[in-house]
Amino acid sequence: MEPKRTFGSHMPAEEDNEPRNRDGETESRRLQLLDPLTGLATRSLLEDRLGQAVKHAQRKRLAFALAVFRVDRFELVESSLGGPGADLVLRELGDRLGHAVRAEDTVAHLGRGTFAALLPGAAGPPEATAAVSGLLTAVGEPVRTAERELVLTFSLGVAIYPTDGSEASVLLGDAHAAMRLASDGGGDRWQFFHPGLNEEQTDRLTLEAELQGALDGEQFFLDYQPLVAAATEEVIGVEALVRWDHPRRGVVPPLDFIPAAEDAGVLSPIGEWVVGEACRQGRAWHRLLGRPLRMAVNIGARQLHDETLVDMVRRSLRTTGFEARSLELEITETAAMRDARHTAQVLGALRAMGVRVALDDFGTGYSSLSHLARLPLSTVKIDRSLVRGLPAVPEHGAVVAAVIALGRRLGLTVVAEGVETVAQRGVLRDEGCDAVQGFLYSPPVAAEECTRLLRAGVIHR
């Protein structure tokens, strides 16, 4: 392998009599401090270089940047490809990074798909942005393995010396904190460190610890939002939405606790509780109303790629007696495309059980209409951001009409989310949209209030 340019020449090496390479490192030291898998610097060398960078910057009154970034959902890469396959991916990333950096930069592999870049030439956010953009461009191209082509995304955090810290350990911790915040936001993004981050991280750790006991304490509950037929305004189903009734914080919405649940390792049991409780409530409503009722439940990206998902759904249906054809699992387009082959296998297994699958938030992810034809779907849900522009924004109307037309040609049920006005409903109905949901008919409500709406059967607006 061609040597990587990961050892900067901007700081002096230790004094000894061993031969030196062109970057000023002794050969034995270079061999000791190279990561054997990627050919990049090790954590030890990065920390050494970072300490030297701090001393150099103090003497010269300079500024520099430190970036920490990791492959999003790297555990999925490992589980999908196995250890040897994941090593090949890391080797390829190391090769790309090694050839993308400047001579004065140091790029290190910190382990398990996490990397760091010491950028002495970046004196502030603009320079750091330019340097990091180059690195992300290098690793952003698809990685081809013997089995598949992977599109990887990264969560990245940046800390600036001396603004964010004057010690090496503090800077490294700050960059890690910023990276975790980027990851918590869904990944595929980056974040500069700011002073409030440490407090946010402390709060996040507290939240994760509290989540551990939330299930045992029966602190979770479900709200339900009606799904209404566009033509008749009949209530044909509901979407179940999880909430956390925190004893001190009050009701915590899922966007605030689901990422923490992923990091705390409790998302799987929470997800199983949600599916089980939704099926139980759906079965109770079926008995009360004497007719089937569609129950939609959101499935997160990590749940979708959890090997136990199909068995969990089968177990929930068997335990509650809820009919598989009345259950609809909603996945986002972005989550579905992270590993399209695996997604197709999982969705195929669910469809074989009779469970419906909906592609949620369509129009905000990869935005390819061809995805509707490639995946074994039952429903496509038009994102609220497109519905919001109706009827005032002609471009939104054109996209909505195209999705409805294609969905109907493919035999899919088309649902529009976020419907708030009669005018929006009118456009959707005229275009042939099957069903709508939104505040025009009802916000998410407790099971008791939803029972009243279901008994009425029709919501006239």
C-alpha cells in the first residue's frame, strides 16, 4: 500500500539517531504508530500530535481545528458484511482519507469506524469547513464490495483551538461531543462545538439512564391520529404515536427521546412495546366496532435493520390476536435506502405474513419515484412539506399529482400527511388521493377520545 500522508511536518519529531522518512518520522516509530488496518495514524499518535499542535499554537499564537467523525450505523455494516467485509470497507476509507489530506494534516482511525483529523491549517470555521468538506467528499463515494455497493454517511464534530479549549484532551472531548450531537440529529451531518454542548451531553446521559427504567415504570403511552378516506371522510384507520410521560419533564415527544433510546440500547424493547400495545388496542377497537381498522405504527431505521424485527411483529400479532392485514408498518424512504437489499428482504417477509408496509415522508429522502416500484409496499405517504404548499405552490401540486398517479398505477394506497385546510383536502381528493390525515380532522389524541371519533365513523369538514 502506498504510504499515506498522515504525519505532518509542521512540528518537530523527537531527537534520536534513527533514519527518518520524508515526513520526519523515524521508521520504527512510524511502524509502531500506524493503524495496521487502515494505514492511518493510531489514537496514540493523534494524541501525541494534538499535544504538539497545542504547544506550537501557543508559541505562535495560532488556531487550528480538530474533527472527529464516524460512519453512521457502522454496526449495521458489520452485521451485514461480517468482520472481514467491514475491514475491507475500513481499508478503503483509510486509503481514500490518506490520499485526501494535506501534508500537514494528521488523520487517524480511532476504532469501529471512527476517525479524527487534526487540521493545523484551519484557523476557524470557514477554513475547517473547507478542509472537512474535502475529507467527506473523499469518503462519500459509494464503497463497492464483492456483495454490494454501500452508500455511507458520516456524523462529524469539529472543535477549534483555542476557542473551544486550550488542552489536547479537552479539544478531543469537545469534538467527540459535537460528533455525538450530529449523530443524535439523525446522522449525515456535522456540528461545530459550542459551550452549551457539555450541558446538553450531561442532560442526554441523564435521559438515557432514565429511559432504562421507563418501560418498567409504565411511563410510555400511545396517542392515535385518525386516517380519513379523502372521498367520504370516513375514519378508516389510525396511526399510533408513542409518548413518554416523564415524571419530572412531563410528556416527552419521540423526536426528543428516540435517539437517546437508540444510544441507551433500549429502542428494541420500546419498539416491541409500541407494536404490542398498538395491536392490543387495535384488537379492542375491532371487537367494539365490528369492522377491521387499519393500525399504522412507525418503525425506525435501526428497528428496520434489526434481525429480530420480523419475529417481534409475528409474536405481537400472535399474542394480541390482531389481524396481520390490519397492521401497517411505516418506514421512511431514507431508512429504506440505507441497505436496499436488506430492506427488500425484511419487507418481503412482513408482506408474506400479511402485514402492510407504508413508505412514510415520501419526497424528503432520496426522492426517487422508482423506489415505489422496487420495494414490496402497500402504501405511500406524501410528506407534509409538499402538502403544506397546496394549492398555492404549483410545483408542489405537480409533484403530489405525479406521486398519486404513479402510486395508483402501482396498486398502492396513497395517503397525504399534514392536511390542515379544506383547500388542501380538495386538491388531494381531486387528484385521486385515497386518504388523508392531519389537524383538519384531528390531532393525535388519547385512546378514549379516538374511540369517540371511531364510533362516529365519519368526520365532516
